[in-house]
Amino acid sequence: MPVPGPGYAITARVEVPASASAAGDLAVAVGRVGGVVTAFDVVEAQTATLVVDISCNARDEAHATEITDALEALPGVSVRKVSDRTFLLHLGGKIEVTSKVSLRNRDDLSRAYTPGVARVCQAIAANPADARRLTIKRNTVAVVTDGSAVLGLGNLGAAAAMPVMEGKAALFKRFGNVDAWPVCLDTQDTEEIIRTVQILAPAYGGINLEDIAAPRCFEIEARLREMLDIPVFHDDQHGTAIVVLGALRNALRVVGKKLTDCKVVVCGVGAAGSAIIRLLQSGRPGDVLAVDIDGIVHSGRPGLDDNLVNIAGQTNTHGVAGTLADALVGADVFIGVSAPNLFGAAELATMAKDAIVFALANPDPEVDPAVALQHAAVVATGRSDYPNQINNVLAFPGVFRGLLDAQARDITDAMLLAASAAIADVVPEPNASFIVPSVFDATVAPAVAEAVRQATSKKDVAPV
């Protein structure tokens, strides 16, 4: 069962009888149903009554309702209003545009806008490469989605994807000082998406594709990379792969194994799983078994799409068939980017000694982390309430910071691998509970950015 967390935080405004035990009675009521009180503020005090704001963390929406009911059930207590603190944070959106220049007088206006701006327009017309120097293109990324694969929620559409894209833009700014803007497209037609991004591209220094369903995302990314002169990065693929490989590098150090000797099982062969497998191949693993909803991927399995045909050609050197349970037998590493609650203790017990388990499905992992910790030497999840959180925010802000600083036209596997190594190196002495740095470690993004810049060759850079 998930633990209460800030993602389901509520503030209940309640009227209670004025007494010495009022605060304790409210806290006990919340605790009795498993809530966690995080703040207690008296809003109004009268002779007979108090009005109190009590803030609590819940497990989910149903649990928040249970907490509210527990407060309401107390003698003399009236719940006036319940506010969902997550929804309050999103009111009016999470990002805004601010001017970098002051407009205090006519002279400022003449330089920032007409007539002075015309000279800058003419300079760019004469030399289009100057757009990277003289406009927001120098530091701006488009966060593009069609809303077809939003988080683990599925096809919610463009409007419902906006809160995620706004959050992504806020993270770009907070961790990489990169200006980013949501571009939510009300189409899921591959050709329309490609054409729309192509004609929007002149305003941006990079494209971050986000939450576009597989296998369509593979074609969109590949074709945009071919036609655009700015980097195109699909975070669900490459951001995840960067952080996973960095974490795996340190996890292998902890258990004293070499990737070349390891059997690796990758569960989930969509955007993230496919990219993880591709980057893994650079380290020449002993063997990789890819597993999807239909079992182990192998070249003899009927009905493989183009992506799975490619995966089958890179993995499963012995042509093994079977289920996830079959794949786990003797495996040194499990990397899950798939679905919740797929296996348990029995399957974990069949893995190799000192196994590594990355169960990254969110919010519920492929295996209960508490159970995994009883069998595996190193366990990582995508959650913030367990050690070793695999979080893409360790990668994408620094990656784009480096790409923009280098004025890169493309992004290569060499850059992705350099970013992965940089994340791993931020943790000089990893242990079982510390294989990746905190997302709030201020050294991560600069290290990743510098690694990407160093990995950028002259042919990858826009002409001056």
C-alpha cells in the first residue's frame, strides 16, 4: 500500500469547540485513518469555537475523503471546506513569461521594438544563423506532446497533457536555466505532428518530445532529427535511458559485477525500454532479454512490429522464449519500465546472487520494493519515498543546457552516454541506498551540461 505523500495533500478548514484538547483530537482523528498531519493553523478564535486549517498528506483521493469524514465525525466539529493543495498549486498554470529587458522610457522602447528592432530582423534575414545569437532561440526549448501517453495514465489528449508539460517547463528553468514552453498539439496524426513541429522549429533551439505513444514516437523523432537543424530529444526514451544507465553503472560497482558478465532483463519495450536496450548495447552486456505483455521477445515470435523486430535483432542471443518469470531465472539485473505488480518473492528468489532490481513503473512498481529488498542487493524505483529514485530530471535540464551552450544541431549516442557517466560520477562512492544523486543536487545539471558539451563534435555544431 502506498504511503501518504504530498501528491495528495489536503487542507481542511474546520470549526471546532474551543478546548485545550481541540488540536490533539483533530490530529488523532487524522492519524486513526492513516493520514499524516503536516500543518495546523488557527484561522479564527472566538470564545466558544475555533476555526482551524489542518493540512494532511493522504494516500489517494479516496483516502483524502476518508480523512475528511473522520474529522466530520468528531463531536461538535464541522468541516467548512476542503482544498486539494495539488490543484491549488496548478490554478492559473505554473509558468509565465517575463521580460529580460526593462521598458522604462521611449529610448528603451525604440531599441526593444520599433524602429530599432527592424535592424535586428534584417541582420537575421541576411544571416539566419544569427537567430541563435539574437533571439530567444539561444536558450529556448519546445516541449511537444500530442497527449497520447501522459505519464502512466494513457491517452488523455492535448489539453489534459498541459499540466505535465507546464511542470516540465518549470523543471527546465529550475534545474538548467533553460526557457521551455509547452506545445500541446490537438492531433495524433504522425504527419501532422511532424509538419507542425517543423514549421514551429525556427523559434526554438531544441525540441523535447514528451508523452507521445509508441511506436509512433519512434518515427516522429527519427524524421524530425533528419529534417531539423536543432537537437530533437525524446525524454521518455533518452532521458530515462541516461539515468538508468548511470544508476546501473554505480549499482554494478556496489555488487562488484561487470556488465559484460551480466544477464539483463528489460521489462517493457516501449519508448523507454527500447532506448535503454540500445544504450545498454554500448557496454556489451552478457545478454539482454526484452519482455513485453506477450512474453520474451525473440525473432521467431509472430506478430512483431518494426520496433520489436529491431529489438529481437539486438537481444536474446540464445533465442529464449517464455514468460517474464522464465526470463528472471539467473538474471543479474532487472529493469522494469512497464506495469505494476508483475511478480513477487518467488520470482526474485530465482535471480542470480547479488541481483539488481530497478522497478520503475509509477506509481506502483513491477514488484513491491520492500519485498525486492529482501532478495536483491540493490533496488531502485521511480518513487521519491524509497532510496535510489530514477528520475529524468537528473538528465534533461543538463542535457539541454549543454546542447544549447554548444549550439548543437543534433544529439548523438555519444552525448547520451557522456551524460549518463556524468550523473554516475556525481556519486563518487555509491552504496546500496545511494547509486544516483538527489534531484536537488546542484552539481548534477552543470556536470551533465559540461559532459554533453565535451561530447559535441564540430560537425554537430551550428555554423557561426
